[in-house]
Amino acid sequence: MIRTQIYLTEDEHQGVTRLAKATGKKQSEVIREAVDEYLKKIGPLDNLSRIRKAKGIWKDREELDLAAIRKNFDRF
């Protein structure tokens, strides 16, 4: 693990403290779990994963001429 330092608002600190006491966990453990959940929620951040996730999102759009758009990009 890597040690780091963060600043919390008063409300955030109180919330983490309450949750730690209620669950019997350390504050650092509560914060790590929250960060893990957030990272799962937003998904991978690398470009290849984003490209794969976006694949096919416009396939049903009839108002777009995707072939013409692709042809335009192919010339570069």
C-alpha cells in the first residue's frame, strides 16, 4: 500500500468517522472501500477500454451517414 494524505470537509470527516464506528472498521479502510466502489462505478479510464465501450453506440442512428463520415476520416 501507498501512504497518502487527503483533506476532507467537516461533513465528510464526520460521515467517515460515524461509518467507521458503526462498522467497526478503521477510517482508512472505509475510505479505501469508498474509493474502490467509485473506481468500479466509473469503469476503466484507459483509452482502449473507452473505445471498446463506445463501439457501436451510433449503429442505429439513421440521420447520420456514417459511411461518409468514415470516408472523411480515412483520408487523414
